[in-house]
Amino acid sequence: MEFPIGAIAKMLGGELLAPEKAGVIVNGVASLDTGGPGDLAFLWNPDFAEQAKTTKAEVVVTAEAIEGVPCILVKDPQAAMLLILQQLYALRHPAPKAGVHPKAHVEESATLGEGVSVGATAVVEAQATIGAKTQIRPGAYIGRGAQIGKECVIHPNATILDYVQVGDRTTIWSGAVIGKDGFGFVPNSGDRRDLSKGTTRIPQIGTVTIGDDCEVGATATIARGALDNTVVGDQVVIDDQVFIAHGCHVEQNVVMLGRSGLSGGAKVEKNTYIMGGACIGLGRTVGEGSIVGSGAVVIYSSVAPGSEVLGAPHRPAMQERRLQVTLSKLSDQLPDLRKRVKKIEKKLAE
């Protein structure tokens, strides 16, 4: 990245308050505390205003002028930061050339749209369909009859199994497995408590459908349904190591953070956060606009729309916070309290 500060200001639609800097070249983006000569920094959070006053960055993109610091004034510094980072990311990670690498394997009955790239050792099985300008990176696997939309990125060693459907502009990161069979077994004894005769696996004939503009993190797993599909809606963001079990429904605009999980048949309604390590139990529903806090376990009942919950089992977040504060205060008193109770019980018995 090498751009004159004046050109950056023009691209952002901002005002350069240090005109003498217009021709100075910026070749990097850094935080306020680590930025130096040649770096562009951003002040989009007022909490870091003091750091901005002492930054050594070449110029700071901000909504308000900072005394003694070269600035580019914009209405929305966060949006400006995203625009610059998108440009920088594209420069550092150029799209691969269209075409099939000689060391890739694409079955004759597979269909590749215009501008598709298939990297070395990647496999595209029979009857699979890959949309225009989609990138199948090296080592990725696309199963029989799978349908991948346009402008997707399937990163190295991601696995998309048979008949999975992925929408447009969706990114699947390395190590993710989409469409493994759901966890379905029945005891051969006919009694779920008696495993002495082993189990029989239930064939999973559903699939997984993922919408447009989604992201599935590294080593995440989404299992196919036994009969019905596992469904992930549009604009869903799934972090690394997330598990979505068979038959789950995740509606649009849901964010699931690392190590969270959904048990079979769970439903997450739109505009919802599932925070890191949270678990949604079998068949439970998380209502629209809710936040399931880190480590929370939704097991005995569903979550009402617009709720914020914490704890295991889950309860209203404020109630859980008060409980934890109370327990922390009591922790040092509990041993003595136990002794006092025993003495009282002894006296009562006498």
C-alpha cells in the first residue's frame, strides 16, 4: 500500500487539515499506539482520544480535529477504516487466476461458472455446480451434487460434502466441515438406556443450506439433517470451532462466536448473538434480538425474544450477575457459616 495522503482524503471524502501533508506517502495502517511515520491511524472510538493526542502516526482519520496531530476529517471514521482495510486486504490477498490447476481434480459432469478458479489438489465431484468467480482454494473438497453460489471463497482444506447448498458471496474457512451426517443412533436393544447390544446408525438424508453473504469460520462443523435440512440464513457470521447440529435453523443476521454450539433441532431467530462457549439445548429456541452470553446453557426452556441471558442453566443476565456477586462475597464466609449451622443443629437436637 503506497498512497499520497491527499489521495486518501479524497477517496474517503474527507478534509485534510494539514495540506502540506498531501504529497506524503502512506504505506501502512496501524493502531494509534503503535503507528509511526508512514502509517495511517483511525480514531473511531472516543475512549482512545488520549492516545490520539500522542500518536506518532503520519495522519489520523477522525471525526473531530486533534490539536497538534495531522488529521483527515470524515463523518464516520469507522466506515472509513473499513473502506481502507478492504482496499489493503485486496492488495495483500489478490484473487487467484481463473481456471483449473493442473493438479486439481474436477469431474466431467461438474459445472464451473465463468471466472471460477480451482486450486492445486482441490476436488470437485460429479454434478457439483460452482457459481461465477468463486474461488476453490487448494485442497478444498466439493462433494457430489453440491451447489456453490457466485463469488464465494472456499479456503484451503475446507470440506463441503454431497448436496450441500451454499449461497452467493459466502466464505468458508479452512478446516470447516459442511454437511457431515447428523449424530443419529438407535440402541439395538430397543431401550435407550441399554447399550449392551450396540447401536444402529440412522441414515441422514437431509442436507445443509447456507444463505448469501455468510461466513463460516475455521474448523466449524454444520451437520446435515436426518429428514429435514439444516438451514443457515443470509448474513450469518459463524466463528471458529462452532458446531451446528442436525436439523437446526439459524435465521438471518445471527452472529455465533467461537466454541458455541446448537443441539439437534435448535432454532436461533434473526438478529441474535450467541456468545463464545454458549450452548443451546435440544429443540430449544432463542428468540429474535436476544443475546445468549458467554458460557450460557439454554437447556430447560427457550429464550424469549429480546432477552439477554447468562448462566448454566440460563437466567436473565442481570439476575445471574447479581447471583455471581453474592456468591463471591459469600465464598469466604461459607466455611464458618457451615460450622455455625452445625453447632446450632447440635444445640437444637439437645
